[in-house]
Amino acid sequence: MTRIETAEVVVTSPDRNFVTLRLTTDEGLVGLGDATLNGRELAVVSYLRDHVVPLLIGRDPHRIEDTWQFLYRGAYWRRGPVTMAAIAAVDVALWDLKARAAGMPLYQLLGGASRDGLLAYGHASGRDLPELFDSVRDHLEQGYRAIRIQTGVPGLKTIYGVASNARSAEPTGADDGGRYDYEPAGRGPQPQEEDWDTPAYLRHLPTVFEAVRHEFGPELPLLHDGHHRMTPIQAAKLGKSLEPYDLFWLEDCTPAENQQGLRLVRQHTTTPLAIGEVFNTVWDYQTLVSEQLIDYVRSAVTHTGGITALRKILDFAAQYQIRSGIHGPTDISPVGMAAALHLDLAIHNFGIQEYMKHGARTDEVFRQSFRWEDGLLHPGDEPGLGVTLDVDGAGKYPYVQAYLPYNRLSDGTVHDW
Ligand code: EZ4
Ligand code: CO
């Protein structure tokens, strides 16, 4: 292959919205990249269609690093989720093409497999303990070996991370296919308002983990997502109060764009910390990694400028014994997930991979080759990413406006969601 012939931006909404960049070469090879930015999808579509696609036509698809630098430095305006999701889509599509041209699964080009399979965690949740326990059992039956725990808080109506359909065994309709379905983005013209109370949460959560440990024993790796809602001193208090329950990690305990805030959290607790799903570049990790303030890097390939950039972040982190925990909710498309799995398999400092199953319609539009066996993921051995996009199938599901919810405190103040 010597030149990129076409570059299309495909928007589809089989179970939720996805934005995919589809490159074709003079030899007819097809490469895919994920550009989905939940709740702001069309901004990335415009960035790609209006400003990037015209620059790609005729370029040498083999020049991945050069194209990355050209798009990053050449834009002059740096960083930001829209820019970095667009660059990620190009980067991943080029890696897909190079691996297809080589006739190898992508992980081989990244250095080959460093392990046999990838430990993955699923999301269990419930409004109360009985519902949560059912959800944990259901995940264990599906083979998950590590489980994220989110629950309701007494006095609060709806909060982040609690699924409306918490058990895969209880299908609620054709839409969810009966799978565990936590999809925070609500379809409609306005975001849903939720409520929040940090002191109530700080009082309640340790009692949840105590009950879960009592029910499921000391060995099961348990995770929790604080979703940026605490101040550093509140996060320090939570980390300390969760120490008896031996978490695998506490995620996004504060809004970590204030990296120095993590110094305070770190001084007070040995609960391992994971951060970074909303970050876009290595600069967002500079203090966190070099001062060893975190234990896991949470960035998605899709939101951090692709495989080229995330690999550099993870190599930087590796020098400080910080490991990967690549973001993998359902708003990462099967293309973005495949990119994560190839990178996970190749790097030495792999930690864990987040894994939520996509809906049946998504799996029809995006045909995938990954395996999920005995609680471990593997990207499969087809050339490239191992994902093909059914363009006609995608066309059956046009974009649907959807927003992530937001929080207000009881006095009406907007709060981190
Ligand atoms: O709320 O990806 O750890 N996972 C998460 C996700 C995010 C969504 C936002 O689009 O925090 O569920
Ligand atoms: Co998170």
C-alpha cells in the first residue's frame, strides 16, 4: 500500500452512538479507528470531516508517527478531547492498515504477546445490597475474575454507575438483549439531572464494601469508581476507610486535572489509585506519574491520541511501576476496545482491562475476533485489529442525540458527575 485513497467518517447508533474513521488504500485495504466522544460525538465528526480527512487523502499510510506529529503539531492548537479523539482515530486506523498489510494481528507489530490473556473487570451494581449481590453473582457466573462495585446511596435518587438492568439474567426488553446494561448517556434533547451528597456517600460506601467482603470473601479483586466527585481531603478519608476491604483500586477519587491534589490523597492512604479516563495527553500525567501518586493509568486509546500516544504514556508509567487499566466502557466502540486489547497484550506493565459487553446490534455492525474465555480477554489472531465494519448495517442506525447526566447538590449547586 502506498497511499490513502478514501477516508470516511461513519456515524452509527446500533445500541448507542459510535463514530468510526474508515480509511481505504490504493491496494483496497481497509483500516478502522474509533473517534467516539460520549455526548459530544458530532464535534469530532466535524473535526475529522472538515479538517482532517482532506489532509489524509494521498498520504503514505505507513507513516504512522509522522502523521501523528503532523496532526498534533500541525494543528497548532494542542490537546483537548475533540482533537485527541480525532488524532486517535487516524492513528488506530493506520495501525490497523499496517498490521493488515503485514498479515499479522496488531499485537505482533507492537512487540508480540507478553501474556496469554488479559484480566478483565466487569461492572456490578445495585440500588441496594440484595440487588448488588445478585449482580456480583451474575458476573461471577459469566466468568469475571474482578468486579467493580457501585451502589445507590440512601437518600439519593439516581447516581452514577448503578445500572437500570443490573442482572443479565433478567431481560427487560428487546433493546438491552438481556445483558447487564449500564449506559449513562440518555437519549433526548436535554441531559438528565441527578442528585449528589458527598458526606452521605462517604458514610455509606464502607458499609457496602464490608458487606461485599463478608459475602464474597477476601480474594475477589474489587474496584470502585469515585467519578471525580470528591475533594482531596474527602478522597483521602474514603481511601483510608476502604483500606480494610483491600480494593484493587479506587478510581477517579478527585477531578485530577489538579494533579497536585493527589499528593494529599496519597499521603493518607494505601488504597491503590487509578486515574485518567478524561485525560488526553501525557502532560496530564506528568506530576501523577513522576511523583508516583497513582497506581493505574485509566486512559482510553480513543481519547488519548491512539496507540502511538498511549503506548508512550504507559512506557513512561512503567518506569515508576505504574500499570495500565485501559478505559473500556460501552462508549468505547468495538474498534477502540480491540485497539486496547492489542496494546494490553503487548506491553509489559499491563494491569487490568475494563470490559463491558456491547449490545447485540453493535456486535452485528462491528464484527469482532476477540475471545473472552475463563475470565480472560484476548484480541484474537486475525490480521490488523480484527474488527470489520458493516457499512450498510451501520447506515440502518442514524445518530441519536444523547447527553451524559449531570449532578446538582440539594441546594441546587452543579456538582461533578
Ligand atoms: O462514565 O465512559 O470507569 N468508567 C467510567 C465510565 C464513564 C463513561 C462516560 O462516557 O467512568 O462509565
Ligand atoms: Co471511570
